[in-house]
Amino acid sequence: MDRAKRTLAPYLLVLPGGLWLLLFFAVPMVTMLSLSLQEGDIVNGFVFTGHWQNYTESLGDYRTQLIRSLVYGAITSFVLIVMAFPVAYWIAFYGGRRKATYLFLIMLPFFVSFVLRTISWRMLLTDDGVLLHPLKEAGILPGDFTVLGSPAAVIAGLVYSFLPFMVLPIYVALERIDPRVIEAARDLYAGPLTSFRKVVLPLALPGVFAGVLMTFVPASSDYVNSELLGSSETTMIGQVIQAKFLSNSDYPSASALSFTLMAVLLIGVFSYARALGTEDVMKVAAR
């Protein structure tokens, strides 16, 4: 009896999470896959016909928005690495007893609604807002200068929204580095740049890898920032999917676009993992 309990215990522990994923992930995914192959409308209903043209037609109509979303996601991830690495490095090696306080301050914006934070950015970047209006009045910026509605505004909003998701995994990776390893590199006459490039950066790659996964995927599929901070020239694929689902009730096309986006993101993630060398990264993380 005891042996049977020990055998069943791991499966019983996994059972609640497995049922949750089955009910709220697997079932909706299968339903959406079925919808993507249906034809019809909201009035007469939708019928499964195996209509694969939903994929080709949707991709042909919204290829520009899909590519734009991937480009915005890639730029956002790159900017986040550049911004988050110094912050995480400073907290990990120089934060001292106040590390928890600094991490709390980084997470503090998450206590406010995501939509409200994005609206705040809209108020900040508007032409007569508290940032641009004084600069225009002082003659520092031309009167027709504008940021809102531009790709820069959308990317800035994405960077702000997902910054903690890059800082935290990089911090965790850096926190695990033994300072004596860096001291040993300096004892071997490695300068600050060389020790960073040869010691710190390779050991921090697991955090960078995790941070990119946690930011590139949601940034590429985001629609709130492009909706509130962008314009018709910055429409992302998330906006198209949202409009088709909630406004146009075009469920087959919206489902097809969702699966297309998921497939493209998975290909991008696996390509990134292969290029970075996931096995080497995991070996470093396990040390």
C-alpha cells in the first residue's frame, strides 16, 4: 500500500495543474482550431468545412501587420536587454541589503492596471502633455513635433510594460554568480570588459534567454499599446485579431490569424534557442 501511494503521489500532485491546463488551454485550443476551419457568419452560424483558405487569405490580407508585430517585438526585446542588464547587474552586485527593496520598486507598477499605465503614457506623450508641451513652449522642439501615434511611442510603451520581465530573470542569473569567479578573472589580468565578456555574460545567458522568451512573445502579440499609443500606421496583429473576434465576429479568420501568429512565434523562439545554443545555456545554468 505504501509503495502504491509513493507511486501515485507524483501523478496526484500533477493532476490539478493538468486538469486546469486541459480545461482552460487544451479545450479552447481545439475549439479555436475547429473555428479556424469553419465557414459562415454570426447570423447563420458557422459550419466546419475544413476551409484551409482562412489561413492563406488571412495571412495574405494581414502580412504587413504580422511582420510589423514581429519587428516591434524584436526591437522591444533588444532595448529591454540593453536597459535591464545594467539594472539587474547593479542590484545583484551592488544592491547590498536593499536588493529586495529595489526589486519591489521595479515590480511596483504592476500594482496598477496595465491599461491605466498605458493610458498614463498616452497622457505623457500627447502633444500638449506635461512632457512635450513645455519643450515646445521653450522652443526646444518644433511646434509640429509629435510622438504619439508613431512606432517610437508604441515601442516605448512595450518596453515600459515588459521591463520587469527582463530584469528579474537576468537578476536571478547574475545573483547566482560567485563573486570569487570574477575576482579570479581579474587575478588572471583580465580587465573589466574582458571579465564581463568572458565570465559574467556567459553565466548570465540563461537569464537573458528566459527574459527574451518572457518579453518577445507577449510584446509581439500585444494590442493595448498599439491601440492607445499608435495609429493606423502602427497597427499590430493583436489589434486585428481583437477586432475580428470582438467587433466583426469573424471567428474563423480571427482563429486562423491566432494560430498563424502562434506558429510564427514558436518558429522564432526555437530558432532563437538553436542560435543561442540552449543546451550550452542549460549546462551553464545547472552549474
